[in-house]
Amino acid sequence: MACTSNQSPGGLSRRSFLKGAAAVGAAFAVPMIVPASVFGADAPSNRITLGFIGTGRQATYANIPGFLHQPDAQAVAVCDVDSWRMERARKQVEDFYATQSPSGSYKGCATFRDWRGLIARKDIDAVMISSPDHWHVIIALAALKAGKDVSCEKPLTRNIAEGRLMADTVKKQQRVFCTDSEFRSDRWCHHAAQVVRNGKLGKLQRIITGMPKDSTLPAQAEMPVPPELDYEMWLGPAPRAPYTEKRVHPRHDDQGRPGWLCIHDYADGMIANWGAHLNDIAMWANNTEHTGPIEVDAKGTFPPAGNLWDILQEFEANFLFANGVRLTCKSDKPYIRFEGTEGWMQIDYPSHVEVQPEALLTWQPGPGDIKLPSMTSEKRDFLDALKSRRQPQYDAEGGHRNATLSHLALASIALGRKLKWDPATEKVTGDAEANKLLQPKPLRAPWTI
């Protein structure tokens, strides 16, 4: 019989842990803002200074609070092309630090409408990029070359070539780069990866990942650009297009889901978005997070031509890896399932777990077993990596290889055929048309990478 549980291994739920972490972070006072690089490791004040680029839903709900509650991090600047959102983020930062100040007030968070001004500041150690996807690589490359360490929202890239460039630039510039996803710090995802890596399901044969379906929307009438929005800068490298609110994000609302997530000019849909979470756990457990598949065969449907929200709808992508493991990624409820010769394990998001044999629910690695690094959060892992100058658990190479899955699947769907992939050369074998399709589209001037 399968065993079902909503508790994390060891009896501590993820929700309970995050509440405790927030309480610990709130207990620390805020020292003077000084770049961490000027201090020695044993200095009494050694805070890592951070700038936030993009202050929409993901930033204000998860990324800004995630760093505010870390005692060795200091938010010093926020940037957004929407001044209403930017001011909300500035207030979020300053209100938090005000509660830690004896005077009950705090001023010290700079604002920027243009991200280039933020990364030019010498007193900023690292940046958190929470922009729309089509901006990720341009901003990240500029930050890396400016000597900043980077944490970037997923999915990292819009094409394979820019992913390779970004991973190589991280190495060349000797910077720390984190693909920002909380799933490797999820207790059950970590537990499942250890179970699989240690062969407790027998020989791994198949992984299935399910992702929710994106919405679609017909064409919308052009609207006046709101005065608080620099729409030309928002578009940036993407093709010129008339403004309508459903193309960008809800006005005067930093928690509503933005429309750009469902438009191919700016994003690749759920196969890339949720795939950056669940397919990463699949690749991690399969020990292939720094390589890729050797074959992909995908099918999918798109909305009617002319729809504003034109992203991939129903889909199923089948990947084969060199070790014989097959990964099926499909539109469904969010879940991940591992099937081996001696058992299986399934996690239905966020924390419903079924496993066979049931003893694996509480199994822990012992001497001689593989123990995967455990982290309390991706924000904590990034900060620890900055101090030790190692790469975070979900690094640039991992983020690039993960995004490659969605790019390959979309190419297979577009061509209507199976593709043979060489993860070493990052080329489709014997298929010039496919390789041409995978080439990056020209960016709108003056933006280049």
C-alpha cells in the first residue's frame, strides 16, 4: 500500500520552517549600509548589499521579503519601469527596516527607472533580477560584466545560444550566479532526489512532470500608455507592439498575474515556467542537471492565430537521456513522479506524497550513501555562495540546461518531428532546419547581448 503524507521528513513542515526563519530575521538590527566587499570575514558588520531589478508580483511577494529576512543581507535599491510598483517596493523595504530601527524610521532605499543606473552603483554587491523573461539575459550579462553577483528568476532564457553565453560568462567573470527557484529547498523534493540518487527505487526508468495549463485571450484594443509606465523600456529588445494592459501587467496592482507570461514575444509558457521548477528536480534526481537529453519528441496545441495570449496550451514532451531514463513533461496538475524497477514516488504540489515501498517515506541516507546538499532557501544558498565564492545549488549551467528542455520541445512541436540532440555540442544531429529554428531571433535595436 502507498503511504500518503503532508509533513516534511523529520516532522517539520515547510510552512513552519519559513515562519521560524522570518522570526529569526526580524530579530536583527540593521547596520550602516556598506558594501560587503570592503570587510574581512570576521568584521562585525558584513552585510551583502542587494539591488532588485523588477518589482512586480514575484519580487514583492517572494524575492524582496526572502532577502529582507536574511540577517546578512541589506536591500539598498529597487528598479522598475513602472514607477507605481517601484515606489511600493521602496516602501516595502524601508518599512521593514524601520521596524528594526530604534527610531522607528528608515530611509535608505534608492530607486531607479533604468536598470543600468542600478548596476552602475559601486556599493551594490549583487542583484536580484525579477524582470519579464525577455529581459533576463541582457540584464544578467550586464550585471556580471559590471562585477555583480546575480540571482535571476527562472526560466533563465528565451533560446539555447543565450543560455550558453550566460553560463560561460559566469565562468569568465568569476561571478556567483543563482537560478532562483525554491523547489530544491523543498523538503519533499530534496528527499525524493536523495531516494532516487541512492537507488532506493531500483534502477530509475521514468520521470513524469505535470504542469498547469496557460490561459489564452483574444486580441485586445490598443490603450493609452499609463503615465507611470515607461512602455518603450518595458518592451526593450522585444518587437514593437501597441500597449494594452493585458499585454503587460495589471495597473496599480503588484500581485495580479501579468499578461506577458502568456505571450510568446516575452515568455515560453508553462513548459518553461513550471518546467524550471519540476524539470529541475527531475534532472537533479537523475544526475543530469549539467547535461541534457539525447532525444525529444513533443506535441502541443496553440490558441487561434491572432490571439494576444498566444502561448503553448496542451502539450506532451518526451525526452530520452543517455542513461536510458525517459522524462515525460505534460500539461496536467502540478506534480512529479519517479518510477524505478523496485518502486515509485510521487509528489503532488505542494506537499501530498505517495511512495512505494512506504518505508521510503522516512528513509534517510546513512554512511556511504549520497547526501545531496540541503538548504533552507534559495536566498540563503545564494548568500552563502557569495561568501564562499562557490556556485549555488541551482547554478547558471543548471538553469541553462533546464531551459533547453523547453526550447527543444517547442522546436519539436513546430517541426512536427522527433529531434536527436547532442548535449555536448548543443546541436540537433543531422537536422539543419531544426538548428536554424533554434537560432536566436534578432533583438530590437539598440539592445544586443
